[in-house]
Amino acid sequence: MIRSRRRKGFNPFFSKAFLALVVVAAGFLSYKVYVVSYEKYQINKQISNLDAQLRALADKGESLKGAIERLKDKDVIEKEARKKLNFVKEGEKAVIITDAARAEGTAPSAEVTASPGLLSNPKKWYEAIF
């Protein structure tokens, strides 16, 4: 006996249109999940960058606090004033080292034989070399 397959009723959940609708809905939901996941990734990346900047600024703040503490010492203030502002104590003499003395590699002396502007170019070269 061959049984014939008869449709006992139309079931809309097994139709091709419903299957296409499910595939489209699944694709749309997958796209939305991807978009939200990517946004979350970008936000987490920005948070990690901001955390790194915060740590760097905190380290810089700590080093500045240390510098402030060092500058409260009078000896450090005096040393910085001598170095940057050319201050001298009473009884001390300031010494100015010119570029000519640096180029020759000698200590500055009080006596000057001839001013460098009055020497000819070959004499200047001779002085610089020897």
C-alpha cells in the first residue's frame, strides 16, 4: 500500500517565506551584536589609553612634588641661584669664561695679549690650533 502524502493543513512555520524571514532576522541581529561589540572594544581601548595618561600624569605630579620638596632647602635654592642667576656671595669674585678660552681649552687668564678681533685670519687659525 502506497500512502499518499496529503497536506493535512498549512503550517506557516515551515514555509520558505518564514525561513527567509528567520535568516534575515538572524543576520540583522548578528550585525547589531557586531556593532555593539566593536563599540565596546573602542570604548575599552579609549579607557586604557586614558588610564595610561592618568598614570603618566600621576608620575609627573609625584616628580614635581619631589622637586618642590627639594626647593624648600636653602642650599638647593642658593645653588640654583648661583647657577641660573649668576649670584655670588660677598667676598667672592665672578669669573666669566669666553668662547675663545673654551675653544683653546685653557683657563681664562687676566692678561690678554691681543684682542681676537685685531688678529688676522691666519693668526687666529694659528692661535686656535697651537
